Amino acid sequence: MTITSSTVRSRTDLCTAIENELSGLIGKRASAATAYGPDFARLWALAGQNVLGGKFVRPLLLMETYDALHQGQESRHRETAISIAAAIELLHYAFLLHDDVIDGDLVRRGHANLIGSLLAEAGTTAGETVRSETAGADGTRAGSALHWAQTGGILMGDMLLAATHQSFARADLPHELRLRLLDLLEHTINETVAGEQLDVGLGDGVIAPDLQTILVMCGYKTATYTFELPLRAAATLAGADFAVENALATAGRHLGLAFQLQDDLLSTFGDPRRHGKDPFSDLREGKETAIIAHARTTTAWPDIEAFFGRPELSVGDGEHVRRHLSRCGAEAFVQGLIEEQMQAFTNQLTSTIPASVRTVLLDLAGQLEGRQS
């Protein structure tokens, strides 16, 4: 799809509406938080800084799909749809916060995340904390600051989950429609949490790292809430048939799996100047991805395994592992998996899905295929 000036204007207008809704949701809670002291209020201030001004991939997908389903027709629930779209962005950030705690991350997209900011404000930097804990110098103070910051991440994530549920529960909708959305929200949270548990189990060696399990994990952890949730919510709010909703959900699952596989490729083989991540964080963490699953089946694995999951992995060793992953065919294998998912996505775009919505999905697919970050 060619993005015209009117499309850009429409997307800009949607971003403004979503950001205004988010500002209201966060601002109201930030104001109420002052009654509990500056440290508690600071959590909401930092959350607002991180949530506002984002790409809004999920809320935009919901709203563009909703508008496409209503093309040329009266839209009864558009304001409510914007509210639900904004709530989904809160849900996204709640998941990110808990993920950062689980992974021990202090940086996201090249900048301090909420945990990293709290740690710095507690009187130390992320680097000083790591050195102190490693060397044992002033360990109690550094460890306490890190514990404080990570606790803030957990608690803020909990509050955002509650705020998301409040937005769904208070939506100005008929009772049955509201219940459908609440059931969808619960299903999404269950699958995402199940995906996170699988991810940790794979990384900790508790769950066998076979390719099928890794793909299931990717579907639960990424596809469900990034693509299926906004597409199903849009269909529900627009009053679309169940056949349309189910077709959208299936298309979203294929697109979401392709998105996560591509994200893993970018994290391992992409340009860190473009994606803003540590180029070897997945290797240092010992993250079980489809890339690693394939590498395990090749003769190159012993040369890779010796370095995989080493927190102290040097740049030189990281480059060594990356070369072996490429030469053993792991990079090409995952690129093939992405192509399979994209083909399955395209095959799903039948007449069951209205042409206007197919245009939205193809536009999104085009953006994802060319992304470098």
C-alpha cells in the first residue's frame, strides 16, 4: 500500500487522540498518587514519560482496523474504541516492565527504562551497581538500590494492569459487548503470562528448547497481545461477524510470529546503531530462540555452545558466535520461517476479511518487513 498524505494525516490524528486519552488515564492516576508521597508519585511520572510519545503499534492497529470495518457507515463506539486502544498501550507497557524485571534489564531502546531511572535516582548508576555487586564493594547499598528499582518496576506493572482492566470494565458499551472485551483481555493476559513462563523456563533450562516449543512461546508472548488482541477488539467493537474476527485473529497470529522471529534476527544480526539494543544481549542471556534451536542441530553447535549464555561475553567472542550462527545456516533458516509465516498471513486475507481491512493489514505487513529496529 502506498502511504498517501491523507493516510499520514489520519494516522497523525489517531496518534494525537490516543496520546490525549493516555495523558488523561495517566494524569488522573499521577495526581491521585501524590497523596501517597513523592516516591509513589514518581512511579507514575516515569511511566508517563515512557508510555507517551511511543509508536503506538497496537492502538493504531485497533483504530485503523475499526475505522476500516466502519468505512462509509455510522460509527457508534469510536470514542470507546480510542479508550480501549489507549488501555492496550498501558497493557503493553505493564508487560514490558515485568519483562525488564525478569530479564534484569536497565535499558530499553538505548535509554534507561523505568528501573534504570529509579536506580540512577537512588544515587548510583547501572554500571556502578554491576561493578559493586561483582567486586563486593559496597554491595549492600548497591544491591538495595537495585532491589528498590526492580520493586518499582513490578509495582508499576501491577498498577498498569489494574488500570487496563478498569478501562475495559468501565467502557460505555452494552453489557454483553463489555463482557466479550473483558474475556478477551483475560485470555490475552493468560496467554502472554504463559508465554513469559515458557520463555523463562527455556532460558533456565527447565523446559527442553525444541523449535516447536519456542514457536509456541513466541505466539503466546508476542502475537497474542500485539496483533490478535487489537484485531479482535476492533472487530468486537465494530460489531463484525465472528467469522471476520476469527479470520483477523488467525492473520494476526501469523503476522505476530513473523514479527517476533524478525525481532530475534535483528537482535542477533542487526545493526545496533539502528535498533538501539545490545547486539549480544540475547547471547549473553542465553535466550532460546529459533536461531539457537536450529544451531543446536548443526555441527557448529559445540563452537557456539561454549560462549552461549555467558554474561561476560566479549565483543570479539560475540562476533565469533554470530559468524558461526550465520555460517551454520541459522540466519537463513529463520528467514525462511519468517517467509512461511508471511505467506500464511497472505493466504489468510480472503474475502472473509473486508477489502478495506486487508489494506490495513498489508500496509502493516509492509512496515514490518522493512523494519530495522
